Amino acid sequence: MSKFTASFGHPAWVLQREINQRLPLGHSDTFCKRLYSSFREIDNSYNSDLGAVISLDFSPDASLLVAGSIKNSILIFDPLLRKQIGALNTPQMGCLYNIKFLDNWTFASGSEDRSVTLWDTRNLKKWARRLVGHSSSVRNIEFSSKNNVLVTTGGDGTVLVWDLKNTTGGVTTYSKFGSDYFWGIRLNPDASKMIIWTTRGYLIIVHDLDLNTVAADFDGFDPGIGPVWDLEDFSQSASLPRENVFSRSRKRNRAEAVLDFPHLDVFQTVSALEIHPQGCSALSLCTNVLKMMEWVCVHDIRDKQLPACGGALPEASGSDASPHASRERHSNEKAHEYIPRFTHYFQKRFGGIGKCPFKELSFSPDGRLICYPSDKDIKLLVFSPRCSEQFMSWPGGERITLHEIATFNCDTFVYSTRFSPRHCLFVAGSEGDSINWYQPVL
């Protein structure tokens, strides 16, 4: 056995730690690959009252797991014991599209009945606060602990910014903006960026985010973008009544369109989005129902300078290129400042949506592993065969295929996945009234 191989054995590793000897180069990658490749299903929590589980979230300290279902039920679990410890009689009606923890005890639930309800797990006899303001179902919830602001997205594309510190007469004040094309939003960990995903197959990054003024800055905003190849010059858009939010000279709430996806097509939509734990990239699910294809895409969302060559729109390839793409791209090469951000992708044939059109992708806490609910399968994807970190495996300027290290077959459609923020554990919610638990089996 070589010295390098032996150094990964348990006794050798303990000895190296005792004498404070540095671990060999690549040890973290090899350790993570062995650990993540050994994930197995260890339990299944079935409950006939649960219904299809479409939303899951762990508390920040990983002491609680909350599941929301299509049957308007909320169940609370102890993640380590994998046992149900509570259930809520929610006043909300219809599907519970989203669950989001605000702190270790408080979480919010968004429902089909257009309301957002806040709950305190220390007192589940009654909800803590109810927020009403959406005119459509609430599909997405984000929270900024920096300024105690809740951001929610409705099915009609309206984004409401709730100031939880400002309550008058028991009513929480909010401001709003939005577009018919908006599907949902995510905040990066320090709430310095907002990423908006759309039904038209592109993303919008809001840099230097100020949640106190974002609604005013985006008031009346409508990108007016249909298919991505019909992109007009943002800087000349007539739908921006105030200072152009796409101007690179803006000091706050500056918008940037992310257009480089695997294919350019009118039937393409971004149906899910998740942010890397370190806030360096965005993980999205891009679906083309007409071509029956689905792509898991990773985009670098770090601050970047415009490349010296300018910003030409990405080329579509093969039969997926639009006949209008060349003409529109030529007219936009000088008009639109485009920053390439597409780094990794995984392609799969689209097999259907089951009872719910939503899916929840997830990152592991270290950002090396991606959990992708793929129809009736769960796929674990990594950035390289060695399971290295994202930017250690990306040479730059190229689109790299994500690598599949494990697949778990399920009897029914899988909608939601979530990693524990502290333990080597992830869970999956499915159409079969159950939650599946997965841990490494070494």
C-alpha cells in the first residue's frame, strides 16, 4: 500500500492529527467523495394526513425539520430521531408552497390562500402573526436577518417586502414591486444580492441590494422580455419610469440579466432556484416542456467586471438555435453589456411533474454536493469526479458537465429536498405522503 493511500486510513489520520502533520494534498476531496458516495436511505416517515410534501426546511441549528404539504398540513420532526414531534392546525387553505425558518424557533409558511403565517415552535397552539397582502398564492419566502425583513413572491409575479419591525394596529406594513414574468426570488446569505428567476428562461441579479428601497427603485419595472433572443436594449427600455435599474453606475439595487443557459427557446422556463451556502453561485432548474428536457444549471453570481471583448449574447447550438437568434444577437452585441456566468450543467429528459409543478433543489452545507429531485429519482451531483469545490474544478470560460455520484429510486414523484445545515443528512419529500431520510452508511 502506498504512503499516500495509507495516509487516508483511520489510524494514520489520527496519528497525523496528534503530531499536527498536514494532511496530503487532495485529502478533503477524497474524504468528501467517499462520504457522499455512501449515502443510503435509512428511514421513511409515512403519514396519510401529510399528502405530497412540496416544501421542507431545517432550523438554522438543525434541531427541527418542518414539512409543508399539498393537503394544507404542517408537520414538525426531530431530525436526529427521525420522529414526528408536532403538527399544526393551520388557518391557511390549499397547498403550502413554501416553508422558511427565520431563526431557530420561528418559521413562515406561504399558502395557496394568498397569506403568509408566522409560527413560533415554542407555542404551537396559535400562529404568531398573519401577513395578508398578496392577490395570488404565495410561492416563495425569503428572510433577511440583517434588517428583519421578509420577502415573499406571489403566483402573479408580485414581490412584497415586509418590514417585521414596523407593525401598526396589528398589521405589518409592506412595499411591493414585480412583473408577470417573475416566478420567485432568493437572497444570498448576507442579503447583498437578490436573484429573481423567471418564467421566460432567464435570471435577474440585483446587486448592492437595499431592501428598504428596492420596491421604490423597481416601481413600475417590467423587463418586457419574451423569449431570450428577443431581448431589447435594457438601457433604452420604456418600461423603466425612473433611473435605469440596469445602469452600471448605480450605487444600489443595480439589476443584471443572466441570459447564458444551455439552450435559447421560447418554451423554456426557470422553475427552481437555490443559492450556494457561501453565496458564490446560483443553482437553477431550467425546463423545456416542448422538448421534454430539463437542465440543472450553475451560474457564478460573484461580482465581476465586464469582459474586455464586450458582451455578446451566448450562442445556441444545433437545432435548438432560434431562426431569429442570429439577427437579434447581432443587434444586441453593442447594446447589451453581457457578463458570462454559466459554469456547470446537467441534462436529463423531462419525465413529467406529477401533482405539483414545483421542485426544490438543494446544496450540501459545504456546497460540494447538489441534490436534484428528478421525477421519481433523486440524483446526487458533484462538480468534478473528485468531488472538489466548484471553482477548483472550473477552468473558466467553459461549461462543465456535473457528475452524478449516486441515484436513489422512489416509487412516486419527488418534489423537495433539503440538507441538514449541521449533520450529514438530507431529506426528500415525495408524492407518496412520506419523507425519506438519507445518511452515509460507512
